[in-house]
Amino acid sequence: MGKHASQRTLVEMRHSYDFATVSRFMAADLPPTVRHEMVEFVQHELLIEKWMRGQPMLDVAAANFRWS
């Protein structure tokens, strides 16, 4: 969980770094259902062709990002 820009509301934050860190150092400690959910998240929300997003487009911070 992280704080929204207003600093008053806690919102779920998911990031590719979280996936990389948890899968590298904690995979053996996670139940198979959690590991499966993590892989599904990456496959369906982060991977696009030959690229991997840092955050899913459904994330408030990523959705508001604009290339300049």
C-alpha cells in the first residue's frame, strides 16, 4: 500500500520492481496461488510485445503519465 498524491488515502501500488524482488528472494516462501497471481499480473498488465511496463496502466500514477 502507498499513499495517494493527496497523502490522505492509502491505495494499492503494484510495480515491476515488486515482482522482480519478491520472485527472486521470496518465491519459495509463497503459496502456489500467490505465485500464480503474480505471474498473471505481469503477463496481463505489464508485458506488451517486447516491452515490460513498470506499472500497469490501471494504476492511477501510470494512467496519468504522459510522454513529453
